[in-house]
Amino acid sequence: MVLWSIVDLMVHPVAKFISIFLSSLILCIAMLWGFSLSPSYANRLDPAPTIMAAGDIACAPASAYFNGGKGQEGHCQMQATANLIIKNKPTAVLALGDNQYERGELANYRASYDKSWGKFKAITKPVPGNHEYYGDEAAGYYDYFGALAGDRQKGYYSFNLGNWHLIALNSNCKAVGGCGVGSAQEKWLKDDLKANPKTCTLAYWHHPRFSSGVHGSNSEYEGFWQALYAAKADVVLTAHDHGYERFAPQGMGGKADPKAGVREFVVGSGGKNLYALKTLQAHSEIRSDKTFGVLKLVLNPQSYSWDYLTIGNGDFQDQGTTPCH
């Protein structure tokens, strides 16, 4: 075969060379084209975005437990939770409100939050909590985060990460003209969802729709839930109750819907302090009132994986994966 190829090349050297060259070129183009269309290959080149989220974060610099920003056991653990974020190098950080206690004024943000979670300010996508509105009607919050917090008259906005659409909402309803059906924010939410081209959807705000903590569930946010459920959204992140809780997917009125429901995580464990659980709510799958921590979410193209990361000995764990709707 080798001898025949040599003889053949001697007889028709130019034609044979052109034939081999064209065959190799076609093969290379086909391989490159196949790789460019292969989802698995694309995923290897472009890792899924990772977000880390928590609320109720930095205690007041005047707190008796502040301890130069290091805190004391059970209080002011914002630096310890910030260290969890440092280790995991996320694409984005979601600050779920009450980011700065007791008043979210600019001086407090600079003296406390900025020394810990402020390390990730450039990649932070925040929402305001009720403590942001204490004292100066959230002026310090908007001054600190600037354009990262969206329109300071609204506090709600949206953005995309990978194959995911993320929606930041303002649950301080009185400050923005309401949260219910027909409010400006709810109408904006519906329009935003309608225009969303992404496969998977995550929304986040401060006050939970469902919670087994001291503040409990709040039907004031049923309008948000209704719009998200109708649009087949996947995940909602909230805080306000100082602990961690994961719910099974739910539809309207708190009814279980494992196929099309929205799953809520309550992550109010960012560092300030912890609250004891109060009344166990239906469809609560797992919860802890004894662990400071941050929720890590990997936003895969067609699914999401979660891992609740805690400070200390890490006895409490919660991990899982669920496909998008």
C-alpha cells in the first residue's frame, strides 16, 4: 500500500497533493463545526455562572459585638461569611437586603459592610431590605452601590447570566408604590418576564413569601409569586428571617407543585445574628436556625445546583440539583 502510494504520487504528484490537501481541509472544518455546535463542548469552554447569596449581613459598627469587624460568636459574623465567598470565587454576589444594620446609612456601610462584603462590590447585585430604609430612606444604600442597585426611585432591575435571567425586586412595597397586582413594580415584572429569552429564571427580594421563622410567611408578595409562577420561573431567593430554609416547589396559595412550582430559599444567615424558628410552614424541606452561611448556586444551562456553605464545623449541609422548567 505504501509502495503503491509512492508510485501513484510519482505519476500524478500535483493532483494527488491537491486531493490530500482538500480532504484534510474538509475534515478539519467538519470537526470544528461539530465542536461549535456541541453543547457539551461549549459547556467545557464556558463554565456555568456561579452566584452566592445571603442577606441580613453586616452589624452596626457601634454594636457591642462588632469587635473591629471580626465579631463575636453568634454575632457580627459578616467577615466569616465573606471568607466563604472568597474561597468560591463566584461570578456574581446577591446581597438579599438588610445588608447593613441597624440603619443602612452610608457611614455605616463604609464602616462595616465595606470591610467585609464590600470586597465583592464590583460583582454584587443587591436588593434593599427594611433596614436600608431606616434613617435616610435608603439614600445610603443607593449612594454606596450606585448604578449596581438600579434606579434609586425603584430598586428593581434585571440582568442575564449564562442561560439564566435574574430579577431583583424591591419588597419595601410602600417605598415604591406597592408590590401587589396592578402596582407599577408588578406590571414591570410581568413585562420583564414576557420579554425574557432565557430558559431559566431566578428572582430575589428581601422579605420571604414563605418562611418558618419569626416573621413568617407574607401574602403581600403573592403578586410577585403569581407572575413568576405563570412565567414558569424556577427559583426565588429571600432573607429577613435570620436563618436558612429551603422549600419544595410551590404554585399559587402555597400549594405544592413539584412539576411547575417555584422553589424558594430563605437565606438570612449572612452574619448579623440568628433567629429561632417559630411555626413550621407547609412544604418546608429543610431548615436551620443555628448556622451562619451563604447559598451557592451553579446556574447550569438547563438546571441549577445548590450548596449551602456554613462557617464553623459545617455539621449542617444542604445540596441538590433540579432541572429548569
